[in-house]
Amino acid sequence: MATTCMTNSFRQELLQGAHCFNATITGTASGVNAAFTLTGLASTAGIAVGMAASGTNVAAGAVVASVDSASQVTLSKAHTGTITSQTITFTGDVFKIALIKASPTYGSYDKTFSNVGTPGTSAASSSNLGTDEVSGTGYTSGGFALTNVTPTVTNSVALTNFSVNPNWTSATISTVAAIIYNSSTRLGAAATPLNNRSVSIHDFGGTQTVTAGTLTLVMPTANDTSAILRIA
């Protein structure tokens, strides 16, 4: 029913620069009203193109358009006011983990599953988790928002984990697998943005049930043999 794997679409999108797992970074910067550049950063290490930027007088929805130097970045939207040595937060993509219900109707949660679509809504398919998502007390449709950890390399294996164990408290639910997906928009299509793109499927080896309790998914050790996402 479910196969633990990275999805094919995720592998392709990595080469398109369509996923950013970097952890949140804060820095002090300045910018001129109506300009696009942020200057005076102590370092731009860990800041990648496409990361969301926020702070006083940073335009809503602004992302990093370019990393210009060790102390300057350019944003996609003009500042709404003067920025004078203020804290700016740079955030990687928002990844979530959603749960698949026991006895799902769609039978191929494997490397061909491309998009979570609209969780909880419509029939399940290779591009929509739909009504195969868990529902029940203590579970919110869409799943649990993960906390990024900037990727590293160990023994020639690129890896990343997430720093908070997903958990659902006071829950009454049954699940057989989970899907990690990217809820940030980085790719576009003719009609709608390609968000909620699948990353990986994780089979639990059977039905896991909790009744009026806490369900916790324990993240594995972040090393080259156990991290939840690894590329050799």
C-alpha cells in the first residue's frame, strides 16, 4: 500500500532548485525605502535564493532574488519603508507531514505519488491525498508543520532531518503511513501554482492507532545511515 521512498517528482524538482530545506536565519540589515537590496549583513551564509524574507518594512511575500555578496542580498519586492539596522528573518520552504488513514482507497503511495493536492478533499489519486488523509480528534487537515535543519554532508551522503518530532495530542486516529511535502510555492503551472509537492513516503509497517492520547513520530538520528532524508 505504501512504500518508504523519495518520490520521482521530488528528485526532479531538486535539480530545478524547487526545494529549500535551510533552517531559519536572522541577521541585521539596512535598506533604502523603495529599494530591493538589503546591505550590512554580517554574513549571507545559509541564505539561498527563494528563501522568504520578513521584517519591518520588508514587503509581504518578498523572497531572496539573489545573493550579491557576503553582506548583501536582493529581494523580489521593494521595501515599503526605510530599514535601518533592523532584524531580518530568512526562512526556507515550509515542509509538512500528513498522515494516511487506515485502509486508504488509493493503493499506490510510492515513488509515483507527486502532489498532496488538497488534503481531506476529493478522491485520492497520484496527485491528491484527498480523503485518504487521516481525520479524527486531535488531527488538523494538512498535517504537522516541520522545523527545518540546514542540510549537511557526512561520509559523502547529503542529509537533513527536522528538529521537532511531529506529534498530535489528545488524538483519536489510526494511520498506516505519512507523507512529507513542500507547501511553499516555487514552481508554477498555467493555471495554479504547484504547491503541496510531495517529498517522501514513510510506511509504518502496519496500522498505528491512538485513542485519546498522543501520537508522536520520532525523527531518526541525523546521520548518513539514518537521517529521514538522505542522498548518497
